[in-house]
Amino acid sequence: MIIKRLIVLMATALSLAISSASALEGNAEAGKQAAVTCVACHQANGGGMNIAGGESWPALAGLDANYLYKQLQDMKSGQRNSPTMTAFANMLSDQQKKDVAVYYSQLPAVQGNGGEKATKEELAHGEKLALSGDWDRYIVPCKSCHGPDNQGAGANFPGIAGQHAGYIEDQLRAWKSGKRNNDPQNLMLAIAERMNDKDIRAVAAWLSRQPAQ
């Protein structure tokens, strides 16, 4: 029964990735101006910052514009719980959200940090989860939804290869606890709730060391 549900979820993920491919209408230059307040956390190059033991700020550069726009919408509406970001999302008009999303999507990707101290065993475990999953525990591999090499697939599945380890950990724990639930069909909850702390640390470390594109 669980396997059947996971197969349905994966099929849903594929259809969502295909159906969300339309280009977002935004102006990158206007987005650069509107993103002035974003620089303090996400840096001038959109590379964010990994903060060990604190709230890491994600790299936005090179992420899908539709994905970024959706997250800003969700933060403003409260569908995505983010105390840090809600105030900033509320400052932007709908067109400014589109402009900012397009601006960051056109920046070159920046390599994430946070996995430098991971052991070989941890990295091997993280690689297995990301590329093959753990079907004995019904954990679907990351690449099933996030695309080949985990570089992203449409508006619903961002590129996670090369993202900061601290941010990936934070989000997996948020999905697992139910604090974050703004994904389609609760796909991430179905996976994250089966992951333990060892899994989360390992896959976050391995993904952070993969090439950001």
C-alpha cells in the first residue's frame, strides 16, 4: 500500500514538473532594484550563507524563477511559515515578486557550504539517499522529483545540488515536523517523516558538495 502511494506521488511529481515549465514574466533589472533588501542575508551574488548552528540563508542564484515566485507568494499568504521572510515578502508587489524571481534565476549559481567536515561514511550514506533512496524504509531518492543530478525540475522542485547543507537540513526538519507544508500533495512530508537525523545530516552534506549549476 505504501509503495503504491509512493509511486502515485512520484507520478504526480513528474506531471507537476512538466506542467510548470512556462516562463515567468518579470524584469531582471527591476528585480535587481527591488532585491536591495535581500542582499543582507542572501548576499550580493545571491549565494546566501551557511550558518552552522543557526538559521542558514539559502542560495537563490540560478534557481527556477517560477519556484522563487511561488515561495514569495506563499510566504506573504502565510502558506509557508517563515518569520524571517514574511515581512520582506509583504513589502513586494506581485510584479516585484516576479521581477525579483527572474533576477535571481538569471544569476550564476553559487556553490553551497556546510558539508566540508562530513565523513566518507556520511557522504556515502547521503549519496545513496539522494540517488537511490532507501526502499526498505520507503524513502524515495531526491532525484526522483528534483531531476537528474538534483538540479531542479520546474516550479515545484528546486535545484538542491550545491545548496547550503544547513538550509537543506532546516527544511527537511521543517517538512518532517509539519512546520512547512507548501508543497503539492504533501510529497515532502511523505519522505521527510521517514528520515532520521543521521539521514538528514548525511543527505544535506552530500548535496551541498555537488556542483551547483
